[in-house]
Amino acid sequence: MKDEVRRIMQLVKDGKLSPEDAAELIEAFQDAPDEEPAVSVEEPAVEEQAGDSKKSDDPFAKLIGSIEKVTKEVAGSIDWKDISNQVRLGVGKGVDAIKEAANEASKGKGPFGSIFTPQVSRTVELPLQVPEGKLFKVEAFHGDIRIEGGHDIGSVLIEAGFRSFNNQEAQEMADRFTPSLEESDDAVTLKQMEQNGVIADIVVKLAKGTAVSVRSATGDIHVSDTGASVKVTSSSGDVRIEQAGGAVEVNLSSGEVRVRHSDLKSSTIETKSGDVLLDHVNGSANVRTASGDVTLYGFRGTSLAIEAASGDVTADLLVPVTGTTNIRTVSGDVTLHVPDGSDARVSVSTLRGEVNCSLPLIDEVKEPMKVTGRLGEGSGLLDVSAVNGDLFVALAGSEVKADEETAT
């Protein structure tokens, strides 16, 4: 089992498995009964032969070997939870059932077969022209998407991979792949027909000032240098937005969100699982995450709302608090720095944890797990609260509770 774990962790390093998927597979393998062959100490030659036989016949080792052969791009579209469930199902039937599944997989059959099969590639290039004032939309399924603004001539480049049970079927899938650009009254939309077994990486170049909307199932999304509004909706994958403008809206089930160096009117980010970083972002912000840390560096905005169910919040504000700043965590610590000159009513409280508020408050009231008061005339509101977590609130430049990570 140690060797299987080592090989699974190497798959994580190679980018073929996420840490969560790796943990799922390891747990599935740990449920498996061990098959230790009876070995006679008087016959070392037989022992060596038996060991070699076990290594070659072991279904788990064979299955991991098949995974190791999968390309990073193909691995990104695999439902590893389903694979883990299949492993557990096989364990329930005994080691022989798993061995049969692994053998079927090597032939392109069975529950594992569709992920270890031949792949055909195809490149599609399309000219792109988005009229001024119109939205550019991408409706994709599986694959990375990169959108770059600031280009005089627009273009779309799609690198697609197709997998099926044999090369002929994969080639037929490639021949049927027909992405298109459709123009309506308010948008130009890049569409592709949904096909199982297709991973399409997309690179788009367009003019600066073009608003963008992306809807995808899986894959990383990177939007840069548009200087306009960006909306992203995705199930799985990291989202990175740089040099945007207007409004940024991200709705993500699983993945990390990074918004950097953007002068915005507003940003709205909601994730179920994954960290959120706002790095030198201007404008009001609303961040909600079920699981993940939230970090703000050099934030400039008069309105800020953060809700984190499970995760720490670190916020470095550059603009004095005169509007509403509301930070709430269910389980997680908060470290907040506010600049001098803030004008707000202040409340810092936790139900279980410590409160460390060193702001120069007027009418300060200190309780065991709560501090209230005001800064200036108290025209705005600064409210920091936690159900279970420690809270540290201080003026900018004060010593932090813990070493802050450098944004990368």
C-alpha cells in the first residue's frame, strides 16, 4: 500500500490529480483487502518469483499504472470520485472483481475503459470581431480558457483532444467538432456542441474594453487586460482575472479565485470550495465562500462584505472605513488592518476565541470576547464577527498576529 500511496502523491505533483482526488483514491485503496501470498522462508527463489508475480498481477498497481499513462489534459476531465466509488464497489466483490475491471480498462472496456483510451487532436482557428458595446460570451464544457484583451485583431484558437474506444471513433468525434461564433443584438458568442470525451483548450484575443462572460464545466479560466466587466460561472477550475474594469462576478463550485490589479465598480465572488484573493482591487466587494481562505491585499473600496463558513480572512485596507465593512466567519480567524482616518462605528466579537482590537476607539467598551466603540464621528460601520475564531483588528502598519503570505 505504501508504494501505491507514493505513486498517487506523484500524480498530484505531476498535476494529474488534485489533493482532494488523491485522498479519495487513497481511502478507496485502504478499504481493499490485502493479498499476501504464502511464502516459504526455505525457498528464497520462489519468494522472489512470487513477489514479481504479485507486482505484475496486483490490480491496484495495474490501475495506478494506467492512470500514470494518462496525459494531464485528459486527467483533468476524469470524475475521480466516480473512479473511487468503482474501486470500492470492486473491493466489495473481492480482489478478483477489481482485477477484472483493471484488465477491461487496459482493453478500453469496463467502468474504467473510457479514460484510458486513444486520443486524437484537432486545432480550430476562427477570426473574431466583437462590435463596440457588445458582450463576448464563451459557452464551453471541458478545458482551459484564456482570454486576452488589448489586441488590434481578434482571434480564437481551439486545441481540442478527443478520446474514445478506438482511434477511428476518436477521429469521427474530431470531424464532428464544429465550434461556431454567433452574433446577436447584444453579444458575440463562441459555442461548441457538447460531446463526451472532448477537452478543448481555448485562447481568445480581443480588443481592450470588451466585456466578457464565460460559462464552463471544468478547466482553468484566465481573463486579462480587458479593462471591462467579467463574469465567470464554472463548476471546477481556478479562475484568474487581471486588469479588468466595470463589474467582476464569479460563481465557482470548486477552485481558487484570484482578481488582481483591477479598477472596478464592484466585485461579487461566490465559491463553495477554494481560496479567494483580491490583490490591489478597487471598488466595492462582496465575497462568500463555504470553504476556503479569503485574502485582500491593498484593497480600495468604501463597501466590503465577506462571509466565510470555514476559512481564515486576512484583509489589508488602503482606504479609510467610512462606509460599511462587514466580515463574518463561522469557523476561522480574522486579521484586519484599517488605515488611519476611518470614521465608523466598530464592533468586534466572537463566540469562541480571542478578540484583539488595538484601534484608537472612542467610547470603547471591552468585554471578554467583544469590543465596541467608534472611530471619528462613527458615520460608517465596521463589524467583524466569528462563531469560532480569533479576531485581530489594528491600524495599518501594526504588527500582525501571524506571518502573512506574499501574494503570488
